[in-house]
Amino acid sequence: MSAIKRNLKIGWRNILKNKFFNFLNIGGVAIGMAVTTLILFWVVDELSYDKFHTNIDQIYQIYEHQVYSDGQDLHTGCTPFPLSSELKQNFPEVENATTFTFLGEQPVKYETIEYKNIPLMLADNEFLNVFSYNIIEGDVNTLETPDKIMITPKIAELFFPNESAIGKVLTVYGSFDFTVGAVIDYPRKHSSFEFDILASVKVAENMGADLTRWGNNWPFTSILLAESSNADQFEAKITGLLKEKGQDNTSLFLFPFSKMRLYNFSDKNNRIQYIYQFLAIALIIILIASINFVNSSTASSETRRPEVGIRKVLGATKGNLTHQFFYEKGMMILISLLLAVVLVFAFTPLFTQVSGKTIAFGMLGNKYLLFMILAMVLTTLILSVAYPSLYISSFTPARILKKAVKSKGSRISFRSLLVVVQFSLSIILIICTIAVTTQLKYLNNYDLGYSKDNLVYFSLDEATQTKHEALSTEFQTITGVVNITKSDKLPFWGGNSSWGYTWQGKAPENRVLICRMEVDRNYFETLGISMVEGRSFAPFYDKINEGEKEFAGEVILNEEALKRMKMTEPLGKFFGRQEDNRGTIVGVAKDFHFENLKRGIEPMIMIPLTDNPNYMILRISPDNFKETLAALNEKWNEIIPDSNCEIGFFDQRLEQMYNSEIRISGLFRYFSIVAIFISCIGLFGLSVYAIERKRKEIGIRKVNGSKVSQILTMLNKDFIKWVFVSFVIASPVAWYTMDKWLQNFAYRTTLDWWIFAIAGTLAVGIALLTVSYQSYKAAVRNPVEALRYE
């Protein structure tokens, strides 16, 4: 015990002896540990989704694979309404099955309280038997009744604070009144489903859905597979089920619900890639921190040679010295660990802002997080403590007392190798950061086929749809409003797709999946979509305004639709459904993107909007933009005083499509800064070591007439050489990594040479800035100090 106490005391004194250098090392490791811990919080948070479902390993989502002409196919989770009952009744492998669908964010009102964006979901009563949501109060069978709903505690608190929600009536979408039948416990943070109101799937009938029709793919279907059943064997049994029901181009397959968060059913854009990337970054940062500590410790150990030599002459064994230095370096790592805890708390607000994750320190009870943190600490201890302790204790008295500091062996020292590894990892992060940022900038500036700037929109519910004409009239009187249009959906949310169309000259075997949108006369002008040939729907609406009753339906197609249909000279030709022969192609619109840029442009048909619109889109003049928005809000409140005015912005919605990539880009940027900072600490320590070794050489060169610039070149060239080697190693690794990531996007930038050039230049510049100060001090030092003997 006394030996341990003595070693700790000696270790503490040596730490204090060189406060700046040692606490710089401690700070580097602490920052590395803190950032790594935050990354591990992020990883565990991602891995925690849906774990509250009791039977999650038995739950499977049913998906469709639809095949069309010329290689066009579709993977979708949308299935027919009758599918769940068919599976439950006729397949003994299915213990239970449920049908559900999402209706997006809807306006909800209670008396004078109104909120616009409340996520609404429809489900049958088996939903709670497949998924593990608990009822806090109310009737567990609420979903059997179409006029009752379940709400989450959040909604109960918003609308009915300090009173029971059961029996209260909420108005949804302006005209549907629902009685609250139950309050459902909803672990919002870690659920793949997003809803605040859960209504019966029977409500879909009020929206025109036929719950018995096999040809209508709309809701989702999940099954609870019996514990004794084999998923692959069951999938083989149901693969052709929809072909028997009339969908001969569609096959079914199962997808484990436990993989829903991290994997995509089409095996593209898998979120698990971010888990691997973040774990890799965590390993990179802790490796860089450990390498920094090793380099700095071994560099500073050169000043400890006399101490080691004298202690060995006095009888100290290598084991004694190893123990002493082990305790000393171990104390430094322990201090780093304590400081890392403080830094985790300090960095949490910034990390939450950048990552979008709320750090809950109750997660420390998670066994996976504890295991990963323990692995991080042990890795740091082994890498940072073992080698420096063994290295310092290995000094031999004879060589030490002669000051023979130059070691024999390979010209490529272990420290140089560590610097190469350290800067290779840092350069990989720099290249990845630049590449991710470049791709996001590419997406932001990509020509969507329409101009997204200065476009705003209003979402209209059933109560406000009847006022759309009055709103248009008043909005047009506002000076800053350039144009107004209406549609059934926004252009970046896709469209309802179908393959049941026919057209003039159609080959019998040609099946094309085509999306559908309803737009008004000003749609193309307002959004800035060009017409390749033909015209817009303006004459169609002129006929309506003139009271004409009999006129043919009109259709506008995009270029991709014509390409898939193999149609030339389309104007005036018939297009429609077999049961409705009133459709004439009057125009061809230039292709524009109506979905995420991770997907290519699909065929699109646009027809005139004759019902009430779901959205009103306005192009606003950039001049006096805020004043125009205020005027729009004022007009809305005048016309619809009992409904809140909420203005949506196109550029913000488009940005949300790439929210994960934007957050990843931000985190990459901060992680790169951390990695570079820690690398600089290590490089600083190595420069001290290198300069110490060449102290006499520098003195001799100066006595013989060498200039300061020549000395600086001599001292810095080795560091630049190893950074260049690091760049050569890092570039292909980073290129491969980012090339794989870019495959997630149908439209992507290229990994141009300048990305790598910038990364290499940054690495060299940072290295020069780090070592030049020490080099300059050595170059201007009086040579007498270096050449005097003892």
C-alpha cells in the first residue's frame, strides 16, 4: 500500500512539475472522451427505437414489390385494406394482424383552442394487440367506433389541462367531430410511429375508401407472427397472394419491424449507415486522442532520462519504474475522465442543437451504452498508458547518462507512424465533411424544374377550403403577391400513383406507373414550370367560367411519362382510364422534381383541379417580404377569423427532406474540428521531441552559418513529409466511403479533385502552424546553449 501511495505522490508531483504540457495532454484526452461519449449517446438513442414493444421480434410489416415495363418497379408499404383480415383468418402462422394508415398533420380544435399540425393516424382495434401501447384511461376498444378517438397525454394537456379528456369532443380537419374515448401512453421519443390522435380505420370510409376492395393500396399492414412460425416459410406462402386477387404484377414480402428504424425495405438509404459512420468517428476520435497522449508522453519523457538512469543505478528495476509511470499516466487518464464528464455536460446543449437529440442521462443505465463507454475507457487506458510506461522504463543507464538519445532501428520511427495514422484519420474526416457539405449544397442549388425561392403555401382543411376563392381575391390585392395557384398536393410530396391508364397507341404489354396531381390554371406560371409543347389549363377554366357544360377532359403529362409510354406527337391524343374516355393531352410539361432527390423523376399526369383545393401556393416578391407576409396573415384573419393562419415556406420544407444529412454534415464539421485540435496537440508534443533530439545539430548548423529560414525548413520538412504520406493513405479511403454514401442519391455531385486538394492543404497548413512556433524558437536560440557540455 505504501508503494502505491509513494508512486501516486511521485506521479502527482511530476504532473505538476510541467503543468502546461501535462494538462494539455489531459485536456486532449478529455475532449476526445467527452465527444466520443456524446457520439455513443447518439448511437444508443438510435438503437433504442421501438424497443418498448413486447413482441417486437415477432412483428413484421407487409410490403409490396410492383414490377412495370422497362424495369420500372416500386417497393411500397401501402397494401389493400382487406389484407390484414385475410392473413389473420386464413393463415395459422399469423397470431394477429392490424391495418393502419397515417393522415399527416391535421388541424384540431376544441372550443376556442386550435392547433394546426397534429399528427393523425387511423388504425383498427387490433393495433393495440400487435403493438405495445398502454391505455392510461378510457376504453381499450375505442377504435371499434368510428366517431371516437384515442389521444396522447400531450394532446390531453394541450386541450384539457387539469381535467379528464374522456368524453370531450374534438373537431378534426374542420368538420369531423370525435369523442375522446381513451388516452394512450405514447413514448414519443423512441417510437417509429408519429401520431398524437389515433382514430378508427373505419373513418377512411367517410373519405371515400372502400375497405373491401383489393385493388386499392393505401394503408399499412403489420402482423404478429406466431412464435413457432418461420418468417421465410410464411413469406413464401403469401408472396403471390395479391396475384390471386387481381394484382398480377405485385408480390408480397415481410420486413422485420425491429429493423424499421435503421433499414429501408427497398435496401436503399439505410439509416444504419449513420450508426456505422458515427461509431467509426467515435473510434477515430478516441484513437487520435490516445495517439496524441502517447506522442506527447514519449516526447516529454526525453527530459526524464536522467531521473530514470539514476534510479536504475540506485537499484530500481524495470518493474518498479513501469509501475511508477503506470500510476502517473493512469492518474492523468483518470483526471481526463473526470474532466470529460464535465465537458459532456458543457457540450450537451450544442450537441442537442446540432444533432437534434435530447441527451437523457438516465440512458446511463442502458447496458449497451455502459459497455461502449467502458470499452472506450479501457481502449484509452491501454493505448495511452501501457506504451509510454513501458517505453520510459526501458531506458538503459549507460545510454541515458551519456545522453545517447538517438535510438537505433528503422528510419520510420513508431512516433512517425502514429503521426501518419493520426493525420490520416483527421484528413478522412476533413474530406468527408467537405464532401457531405458539397452534396447538400448541390441538392440545395439543384434545378428542380421550378423556382422554389419566395414560394409560400397555405394548408386548407375542410372548413377553410370553402373560403379559398375569397382568400384568392383578397390576396391578389396585396402588392407583394406576384401569383397564386391551388392544387391537391404540394410538388415535393409526390402524388397518388396508378398503372390503370390507357392511351392512344398503347402497346398491350406496356404498364407504366404514373403519379397524379390536380392543379389549377396558374400552377405552371406560379411555380415557373416550363411547357415543352402545348398549353396549360387556362382555356379549360375559361370554358367553366363561361358556363359551358359539355367539354372534354384535359391532361398534361411530363416528359418522363411520354418516355415510359413510348409516345410521340402526343398533343390531341387520348389519355385516360378505360371506363372514362374523356381525356385529351393538351400539353407536355418539362420534367420537375416532385419527390426527394434521392429518387429520380417519375411519370406524372396533371389534370384540372375541379374540387376544393388542399393547398394554396403563392409566389411573393422578395421586396418587402416580411410586410407581405404580415398582410397575408391580416387578410386571412379577416376572412377566416376562427382559424389560425399558418404560412409554410417551400425552401424550409425542401430542407426538411434532407434533415438527417444536414445534421450529419453539422456533426461531421464539429467532429473534424475536434479531431484536428487533438491531432495538433499530438503534433505539438512530437515537435518538441524532434527539436530536442536535434538541439545540438541546430547549434552546429548555426555556428556554421545556417540561416533561420534554413533551420525552419530542416525542422519542418519531416512533419510535412508525414502529413503528405497521411494524405496519400487517407484519400482513397475517404473516396470509397463517400462514393458509397453518394449512391443514396439519384442526383449527386462528383468527388472532384479540389475536395481532396482542400483537405490536403488544410492538413499541411494546420501542421505547419502547429510546429512552426517551436521550430522558430529552436532556430533563433543561442547556439551556445545547445553546444555547451553538461
